Amino acid sequence: MEHSMIMAILIDKRTDAAPRVQEILTEHGCLIKTRLGMHESSTCADEGMIIFDLTAENTEVEALEAELKSVEGVKVKSMVLDFE
């Protein structure tokens, strides 16, 4: 069975948290198949969201999720999409 792991992170104070978040993402870069970052650019909003399609084992995803959650103002949700 083929599956895809999708993760979304919401960054409350992206200007404060972005450097640490980027450092974590760089450390786990080989897991990230696709990355889509969004924020309200017309007002340069301080809240942003990044969505990932990950190719990794569950333990690797759990480690990434734990590190991201350790950053103040960062929320993480993930789900597995199974394709038969």
C-alpha cells in the first residue's frame, strides 16, 4: 500500500520563530518532498503556515514534529493519506 504523510505547521509569530523553524527544517530536509509556505503578504501578517508532503518513516516524522513543537508559537498537525 502506498501512502503520503502530510504535515502542516502554523507559526504564530513567524518573524520570531522563523530562524529556528528553518534550522529544524534544514536538519530534516531529506524528509521533505514538497513544501508550500503561505502568509498574508499584503499586510505582511505575522502568522504563517507551511504545508509539507513528507517521505519518511513514522519515527522520523515524529522526531520532526517534536522538534517543531518545541519552538514557542509553533503548532503542528499531521495526517497519513493511504492510497490503495
